[in-house]
Amino acid sequence: MAHGGSTKVILTSLAANVGIALAKTAAALVTGSGSMLAEALHSFSDCANQVLLLIGNRQAQRPASASHPMGHGRESYLWSFLVALMLFFGGGIVAIYEGVHKVMHPEPVERVGWAFLVLGLALALEGASLAQCLAEVKKLGGDGSLAARLRDTKNADLIVVTGENFAAVVGLALAAVFLFIAWTTHNGVWDGLGSISVGLCLIGVALFLATETKSLLLGEAADPSIERHVRESLAEDDRLVSLLRLVTLQQGPGEVWLAMKVTPRDGLSGAELIATINELEARVRARCPEVKWQFVEPDNEA
């Protein structure tokens, strides 16, 4: 998914979460529900996270400079990692803290009709956002499951927004279940347990997001299909004998760096060798437009 697609998904989720957060806050104040308050905090945390993603998306598109000759693409991964930390601390830990407080000092929940109305509306909106994210994941192609495609993608924005929306849908379902139990049993402890369960869900998703974005931030190899395309490009020219070594690096969403050593045919002049390498680079670029930088070094097999 290109930057434009990422931005569209983020803005859609942000617009939905602003309205949901305000509605959840109103429902939490009316009902006194800790689960609803945890959900409200979760939604406000999501709003802040999506603003961070938009900032990272914009920063990553800055052009290359003397101090950053490879551009700023990886900055997207940095901001996505910060979002994972925000989800962990701003959502998960706060929700668990609120839940423990409610368990130790239970209070009856009141006027739960408003809470269920807000939860149902929020579930519909978050479900629609999650469906949009999953549709983008399907576009990634491949034969693996959606979860496998999400783990393999190099688009941190898509990973984070999908993870957030998944956590939101699961959290809403948990909040509704525990709120219903607290209402029917007249026992506020269940409401606190609901808040704790929402917090644990957020922490689990945050750890997954942190693991995936950390790997991208440190420097992951590009998709394996790049190597296949490089070998196909090399095989089209009989002046090139073999590919000795290939290193790829994902520099940002849709930005790949690669370096390779190739063995040229004996007897090529300097001018012929330069032309051969330039033509190889052009064929690779035609097959893989995401490859922004190529460094090709001729070498022998000895």
C-alpha cells in the first residue's frame, strides 16, 4: 500500500475514533462503568496514535539530503514503534489500573442501555475500519493467511492500524460481555474485570506491533521476490555469468535498497561493462519500481 493508501486508512480510522471516544466518555459518565471508561481511554489513545502515524507518514516522505542520503523512509517505522508504546502504556496499563481500582472498590453500573447503544455503534464503526484494513492486507497478495501477510508486509502503517482496529473490536466485545454480567449480577467487580481484560488485550496487540515495527526499524531484508526478479534480469544478458551475492534492505514503505556482486563475461571492455551494469539496473527497476537505490559491483568467482 502506497503512502496515499496509508493516509486514507489512517484518516478514516481517526475520524471514526474521535466520535467513538466522545460517545464512550459520555456513556462512562452516565453509567459509572469502568469498562466503558477503559474503552474511552482506549479510543482517545487510538486518536493520538493515528495523529502520530500521520506525522510519521509525512516525515518519511521528505526527500534525501546530504545528511540523509538514503532519504527518511525509515522514520515511518520509528513513529509506528512509538504508537505501539503508546498503546501499551496509554491504553493497556491505564485500563488495567482502572480495572484493579474497580475490583477493589466495586460500584454498581447504572443506565446500561446507553452503554450498550454506544458499544454497538462503536463496534459497527470499528468493524468497518477493520474490514477496510483487511481489504488492504488482501491486496498484498501471496498464498499465506491474512495474519501471515500482515507479518510479512513492510508497511508499518498498515500493521499498526490493523492491529489497533483488531484490538478495538475485541475490546468492545469484552467490555459488552463483562458489562452485561455486572448489570445482571449487580456486582461491580465484573465491570472491573472487564476493564482488566480490555487492558490485557491492548497489551498483547501492543507487544505484537512493537515486535514487528522494531524489526523494520532495525533493518529488514526486502521481500524475497526482489531476489527472484534480480536473477531474472541478470539471466536476460549473456554478458553476465552469475550473481555472486545480493543484499537487500527495506528502507521504508515502498523503498528498497540493494547491493550485489555479479560476474561479467571475460573480455568486456570498461565501457561495455558500464553499459551492461546500467542495463541490468534498468531491468531491475522496471520489474521492481520500489527499488530506489542499486549498487552493482563486478567481481569474479574466485
